[in-house]
Amino acid sequence: MMLALIAARAAQRQAEIEELFESAPDPREALVEFSRRYGREVATERDWWTAVIEFMVVVGRDEELRARYSEHHDATRKTTIAMARRWMKETGGRLEISPERLATTVMALNIGLTVESLLAPSEVPRGLYADAQLSLLRGAVADREPR
């Protein structure tokens, strides 16, 4: 049952990411808006996110469940990879790390901030998701000139 709930939420999130990046005049605006929404969701749906984090721990201990969970997790990663590639194409930038590694890092950052938010909500204001993602991306995008 939890996998079905996660699948539905993952599909909704992927569609939301794609819509934001399609409609935003600047990829940064799309990232900031998505991060704000995600932060708001974590703050208002603490029980859901607590259950998701607990489920992730169970998934990590069960190979069969991990294989089933990875379908949805990998779909989110693929959407994130596609958005990173599109961002670089639109801005003319170049990543210091591969889009695949960047996607893993983006997802891990969100999970880490979510856990921290559950443990110490006052330490993770909603805007921190956007600030952290933008800082990560600024560090991941190569300078146009040699250092």
C-alpha cells in the first residue's frame, strides 16, 4: 500500500517539476518555486514525511522491496537529470559533475533536509530548501573561464 501511495505522489511531483520548468521564464525560478512547495509540503504534512522516511529505512533492508521502490525513485531521478541537462542547455553552462551525480545529490539534499526538518523544525525554515538547492547548483556549474 505504501508503494502505491509513493508512486502516486512521485508521478504528481514529476508532472509538477516538468510543468514548472516548462512555464518558468528562468530555470532558477522553477527550482526556487519547486523547492518552496516542497518545503511547505514537508512542514504541513509531517506525518506523511515521517512515514516516508521510516519506509525508506525498511526499503534499505529488503532487496525485493528495494527493487520495487526503485521504479519510482529512479523515475524521479530521471526527471531531475533531464531538468539539469535542460538547464545547462538553456543557460549555456557546464556541470562540474555528471547530471546523474547531481540528481543523486539533489535528492539526497532534500531527504536530509526533510529528516532535519522532522527532528528540528525551527532549524529548517521553508526557504532553506531553495537556498540549499541554489547553493548546490552554483557549486555544480562550472565557471565559463578557467580558475
